[in-house]
Amino acid sequence: MGMSHDALTVLKETSRTFYIPISRLPKGLLEAVTSGYLCMRAIDEVEDDPNLPAEAKAQILTEISQVLQSGTAKFTNEDFNRAFGAYRDQLPEVSLRIGEWASYAPPSIGPRIWEATAAMSDRMAYWSLRNWEIQTEYDFDRYTFSVAGSVGLLLSDLWAWHDGTKTDRLEAIGFGRGLQSVNILRNHQEDLTRGVNFYPDGWTDEDVDRYARRNLALADAYTDSLPKGPAKDFCKLPLALAHATLDTMVDGHSKLSRLQVMALVAQVTGLKV
């Protein structure tokens, strides 16, 4: 992939699901949400990399956080060279271009995105060093907040920044946690093969399903409360996909088929994909 690819192209290559609701956002909000998504995807790729030792992950993630905390106006990709160090060649484009993604948002909201990404990067470093040792529901709540509930809070701030939309912050956390716990359930077997188990001790798929549904109830309330407009349009699709994924897993399938996803996208957005 050449460096000439713009943010939306990289977004499409990293997430077909989120590309659709993000690409339909109005100008300003589009750049802000794209910036936030790609910054978080950049650090997520470091956290998930099966070939990086835990200490290296923690070091890279902590250093990324430090660079973001140094921000005064704009970032370049070179600003993050010190963070990647010797591991530069091992990391994907979306991670190496975090400087661009951080600077993609409008200047009036960019620093909020840097702050959220820096905080998440530090938390990922914490969990990497502990090999995601999740024993109790308390641990699970902390982990799902650190990587996803906090994203719900950022989104609420972006809606408010864009047009003054008010949201319930606890429901916003539930929105993030709900989507994340569905992913944890869906990817459980795959995660185990790389030696990571996000389930609390003794928890079964049914327990995680219950946890996910409890949080998706908050996510439903969050989305229902949004006024007609870009924020509501954005939230409806990932939420519908999360519900459908849970239901298909109850029926014994590991994930939605491409056809099911396309049908759902058409139903929720009115778009043919």
C-alpha cells in the first residue's frame, strides 16, 4: 500500500463495517471520527500483534502516549519514530501513520482525540504487561472500559462538539462495552490460540453473552435517545450488527455471513453494498 492513500481509503481497508457509517458523516464530524477511529486502530494493532513481546508492546504504547501528550498543534508521522524504534518494520501502515491520523481532525477537537488515544495507549500498555490477566467481573469491567467504554465517552464528546447533542455518559460507556464484549465473544477461540483469554475465570460463552446483552441494553437506550441526525445514523449500524452477531452465535454460528451483513447494512442505512 502506497503512502499516498488517504485516511478514508485506509479506513475502508481496516474496517469495512465502520467505513460505512463514518463515510456518511457530515464534514467536520467525518474528519473527527475518522481521526479517532484510525488513531485507536493504530494502537490496537500494536496491542494485538502476535509477534511482539509484551515488554515491547508496553514500551511502544507508553511512548505513543507520551508523544501524543506533547502535542501543541500538529503531528507528523516522524514524531512517532521514537515510539516504534526497532519494531518499525514489523508494524502495519495504519500504526506507522498515527501522526497523520492525529492531525486529521479539525484543530478545535483534535486535542480531545489525542487525549483519549494517549489514555487508551497507556491502559493497553498496562494490560499488555499483565498478559490481559482477567480473573473477575471487576477486571473485565476495567478492561472493557479501558479499550471501549472510553470510546463511547469520546463519541459523546464529538457529538456535543459538532452540534450540541447531549447524551447520557453511563449509556455511552455501555455502548462501547456492549460492542467490545460481542467482539470478545466472537473472537474467543482465535484469541486463545495466541495465548490470550479475556474471559473472567470460570466464565462461559453464556456469561459473556449475558454481559454483552446487559451493556447492549444501555447501548440501545443511548442510540434511542439521540436526535434524528448524524450521531444516531452512525450508532445504529454497529449496534444492529452487534445484536445480530449475538443472535447468530446463539444459533451456533461463529459470525455473520457477508450476505447477512450486507442485508443488515441495506436495512439500517437504506444503502446497497
